[in-house]
Amino acid sequence: MMGALDGLKVADFSWVGAGPRATKDLADNGATVVKIESARRLDLGRRSPPFAGGDGRNPDASVFFAQTNTSKRSVTINLSDPRGVDVAKRLVAWADVVVENFGPGYMDRIGLGWDSLQDIRPGIILASVSVAGRTGPMAGFRGYGNSAAAWSGHCDMTGWPGSEPHMPPFAYGDVVAPMMLTVAILSALEHRDRTGAGVWVDVSQIEAMVQVAGDLFAEMPAEKPANDDPDMTPHGVFPCRDSQWIAIACENDAQRAALEEILGNAAVAEATAGRDASALETDLVAAGIPAAAVLDGKGVSEHPALNAAGHFVRVEHPVIGPAKMPAPPYTFSDTPGDVRPSPCLGADNAAVFEKIGLTEAEVAELVAEGALA
């Protein structure tokens, strides 16, 4: 079957997380996504652990990169070389969408800014994602997803009562912003199909993070609530046997009565401490109480329900080997996604450069001279 986005062509200049997670969504659903990279300046994602075999020197061994870039193709272009930029322009002429998350002004400096892209390919979509967006008083702000956590209020509301601000455990902005970017790209494509006009999509990680927590700011108490909830009680994560934990949230008296029936009259943490988390989850859910055993990474990857639903797809990576990759968290009845391995660095040079009109001799010359590296 065809993917939902078969025929869509994307020139992906983005790196690390914020851009690549959005283009992964497009690629897993059938779009042809060509990732423009360079061995001279490796994508930081390729340097991010964990590494297959513990080999951090191999640019194709990063599991982080493999999960973030499934189903794409990779070419190497040296964008500091004008001849490399000329090749990149040929890719732009081929593409429907260009995605980038460089520092402010970089695309303009190398001749791939918005106006230049429109001259090369009228009606093209340019999708930019950055910490603070490309316009407005914060447009020049440089940083990563964790920087957005500070600006958006997430750090302030995270932690226990009386504790100092805490960073989220991962760059949350690099996860939230790509979801917004994917929606914005699809909206821009719909506009282009109706009008023929290109669109410059500009996504701010800070604003994306404010979006997912904005309703909390109005009700946030002076003291951090930690796991407490103003309406539900008990509401938190409680210890179980063998260092396991369980999350419990009761929203009404009927659920609280059912919880007392199962745990007795002791304090919740005291009553759960000797119980097996999975068995207790089964008992509580059967009684109509929202509860879930807390899973670590291994528990998530082996979860029977997630695997039965097809959320994890087994792919064969040429360096990492057989690996389970997360599939899109949704399904289509007639156009299912197709998750394939992430590309090795420059693995698709020959096929892609031929497609955009370069001869084998031209490619060999540009490689030898460092323009395609």
C-alpha cells in the first residue's frame, strides 16, 4: 500500500532533534526525505549515546540518531563550499519542502534564504524551527530544547515543594516543537495546493512549550504541587515491592472507596510497599481505579500491549543490527506507515545526486575536491 505522504519530497537540512523528529513523521508516512549532512560537521545526533557496541567514533552507531531519523535518505554536502551550495540548490529545485533549524541568518548567508528558495522553486515550503522563532524580540536567542524549558516556565513548575527550579529530564522542546512543525508543514502544503503560493513556516520551541502548559500557569499555587492534584486524591506515584512504583489517581468517592477496599485503611504508600506493581495495577484497574505500574525503558519496549498494537517495528540497521524502532503513534486504515532504518552517513549520495542531474564523473570530482563531504 502507498503511504499517506507518498510523492512528497523533502530536503531536510535540520539536525539534532527539533527538525529531524518532524521529518521522521513525514518519512515514516511515505514522504521521500533527503537528509543533507556533512562528515566535516557531523549532526550532533550522530554523536549522541547510546552507541551500538559502545563505539562513539562510528557516525552510524548512534541509537538516538537511528530512532530520530527512520525512513530517510542521507547525502553529504559541504555547505561551506559554494559548489556544495549549488548542489543543495538542485535539491531545493527537486523538493516540495525545505526544513532547517540552523542559527538565525545562516540560510541567508549561504544563499538559501526564503527569497532565494522562492526564486529556485516557486511555491516551495520553508519550515524553520528554533528556540525562539525567526521574528520578534527574541529571534536572535541561541540555545537548545532545555533553554526553552527555562523560558517557557517548565523549569519553575518542576520539582518538589520548596525545591529550586529543575530542568525536565530531556530536551522537551525538541519533542513538542516537532509535533507543531509537522502540523504546520501539512497546513502549508494544503495552502499551496489551493493557491500555488509558498509558505514560510516558523515554529518557536518556547511558544510550543507554553502551549502545552499554558493552562497550568493560571492555577499554579505559590508552592510547587509536585505530584499532588487540586481535585484528585490520592494522586501520585507510590512505592511497591522490589523497587517498583505505581501511579494512582482517584477522582471521586467511589474510586476512593474501591481503593480502600483493596489496600485497607493504611496510608497509600505504606499499603502499596509490599505489593507487586503489575499485579496491583491489574487489581486496581479491574476495580475502576486509574492506575499504572511505572515502567522503565526496558519495560516500555517489552510492554505486551504496545507490541501487540504494532507500536514498535523491528528493522535491520546495517551497523546497529536488528533494532526495535517506535512507529507513528496513530494508524491509517488505507495508508499505513512504513518505518525503515535510518540512513548511514552519505549512503544515498549516488542515487540522489543522479536524480537531480549530476553525472557520476561530476559527483566523483566534487567528492575529491571536498564539495560533497
